[in-house]
Amino acid sequence: MPVPSTAALAVEHGVNLRTFNSFGLPASAHTLVRIDSDAALRRVVDHPELGRAPKFILGGGSNIVFTKDPQAVVLKVEVRGLRLVEERPDAWIVEAGAGENWHDTVAWTLAHGYPGLENLALIPGSVGAAPVQNIGAYGVELRERFHALDVVDLVTGRSVTLDASMCHFGYRDSVFKHGLAGKCVIMRVRFRLPRPWQPVLGYLELERKLRDSGITAPEASTIFDWVCTIRRAKLPDPALIGNAGSFFKNPVVSPEQCRDIIGRDPEVVHYPLPDGSVKLAAGWLIDVCGWKGKSIGRAGVYERQALVLVNRGGASGAEVLTLAGAIQESVYGRFGIRLEPEPVVV
Ligand SMILES: Cc1cc2nc3c(=O)[nH]c(=O)nc-3n(C[C@H](O)[C@H](O)[C@H](O)COP(=O)(O)OP(=O)(O)OC[C@H]3O[C@@H](n4cnc5c(N)ncnc54)[C@H](O)[C@@H]3O)c2cc1C
């Protein structure tokens, strides 16, 4: 039987991944396939060699630490398209292709009169990766604006639609980090943007903007601008300094644990959660352990935000992990809390 050729597929070999990850870490893909449609992905699944090979799904590479070359065919998701699916009395349903840039998608929804994603402006990466860790910022999480998504199964090639209950969203978490990790590719995401639009302004830095500006009822585009300004002031631009945003999740502890820490460190930055547990600011824990601005090898802790680890130039993934491990040890030594990394380590 003739072996189907890969001619119809966008297959590349020996691809340098340094520019495909926001940390700028060295890695190489022995095989990379660009996926711009369900049909293209099905051709990979049905291919006698590519179909059997392990796969690694790559979006914008802004939440990945490469410590080695992926031992897998890299599927670079490039599915495009933005459209209003439905205008309901209580919501706009908007669909975006998984390969669309997240920030551009947020800007597109606002420009077309569908507000609701403005607090999530300027988060790097692609639309398809947003549900994977249920991205969140400035008081809004993706799951609060989520309607459904379409995946293609990497074994059967079948398309399936998942609603929110099937995605098991949690804090920087979803089924795509557990039961469905590496098993399917998210191809399109649909958002449910509630009408009438209500601003979300509870976050401290947004409250400050509200006070300082004297504006009492900001429009969604104003909140978008404020979020961009705040983020540009405190987070490094990956185009200039390699990084993956927050390197650790904010730990969630019991009220007893929190009281114990407050007893020793009254300044600890903490937020009570609706279920009674307490979220601690990981950046604060790292900062008081003296890490801000420090480096190990060519990996460092960002001067303006201790939660962000940066590539000071030519760092390897191993150097980043060595620094992360040293930070985990010192935070554990002082607070008894084990910080959990947020990015995916390859
Ligand atoms: C400066 C900076 C600031 C950041 N700020 C925030 C923030 O405020 N809030 C926040 O939540 N995150 C933040 N992040 C993290 C990152 O932007 C998000 O996690 C983003 O969603 C990652 O998108 P990506 O396309 O780059 O994913 P990638 O890094 O390419 O992939 C991340 C994971 O998702 C999987 N994946 C990617 N695409 C798909 C797909 N289509 N189908 C299935 N699996 C897929 C990958 O296999 C991998 O496991 C920040 C990062 C940086 C660099």
C-alpha cells in the first residue's frame, strides 16, 4: 500500500524553537507541522508515521520552559478566524480560532462592540491555550466568559465540542492539564460575553486608576487601556526580556495556616476566597525571601516583580529550573509552603 505523502501538510524539520517560546530558551523540533484547519490535523492523525508519533501542541510558547528538545512531533496551532456567532438578549457569543493572538482577539471584540474580555488584555499567547490554564488577570478568569470549545481528538481525528462543565476549570487549571493533556487539540473557542456589560473594577490597581482618573463609569475600552498601562509598567515585555509571566501559582492555604504565617509575618499579602481558604501572593513570599533582582547563572528574578523569572541572555531551561528550585527551597524553609510552577516544563 503506498504511504500517503506529507506534501499536503506544512511539515518542517529541524526547526529552531528559540523564537517560538517567550523565554527565548534553546530547543529544536525534529518535526513541526503547522495546523490551520481540522482537515490538516486529520491528515496528521491519519498519516502512517506522523499519526503514530507522540505529539506536542504549541501555541504562542508563552507558558513553556524548554529544558530539552521535545521528543515529539510539534503541532503549531495556526487556526484563524474571528466572528460573532449569535447575539442573544443576555449575551454575545463570539468565536475565535485557536491560532488567533489572544490580545488581538480581546481588541477585536471591543472594536466590534462586544465587551467583557477587557480585564484580560495583553496576556501573551494564543486563543487555543487560554482555556488550558483558564487564564486570569485583574479580577476576571476565562471560565467566567467561556461558552464552549471545539477539539480534534489526536487518536481518532474526530471533532468534539466541550462545554464549561466538561473543561473542569480551576485556578490556572483545566481538564487539558490532566485527563485530556496532549490528547486533543483545541481548534476554536467560543466566548459568552454577558449583556448588559458590567465593569469589573474590584482589583486594587484598577480601583486606584478609577480614583486617580476621576472617571466614575469607565467604558470597557478605558479599562482595556488601564490594564495595558498597568501590565506594561510591571511586567517585562518578552520581546525584550525572555520570560513566561508568573512563574509560580499563588498558593492556596487553610485559614489556620494563614493565621500561623500572619503570626510570624504580619505583612503577608493574602486574599480570602469564597470557600473559606486563603490565597497568598507568591510574589510577596519570594520577595521577602530576598530574591527580587537576584540571578543564578543567566536566569534571574525580575527587578520589578519577584513572581517573574527572566532570561538574562542565553539562559538554558536547566538554569531557569535551578533558579526556580532554589526559590522553592527558600520559600518552603521560611513558610512551609511548596510553590508550584505555572508554566509547562518540557
Ligand atoms: C509577560 C507574560 C505575562 C503573562 N500574564 C499572564 C496572566 O496575567 N494570566 C495568565 O493566566 N497567564 C499569563 N501568562 C501566561 C501565558 O500568557 C498564558 O498561559 C497563555 O494562555 C499561553 O498561551 P500560549 O499560546 O503561548 O500557550 P503555549 O505556551 O504555547 O502552551 C501552553 C500549554 O497549552 C498547550 N496548548 C497550547 N495551545 C493549545 C491548543 N490549541 N490545544 C491544546 N493545548 C494547547 C500547550 O501544549 C502547553 O501545554 C503570561 C505570560 C507572559 C510571558
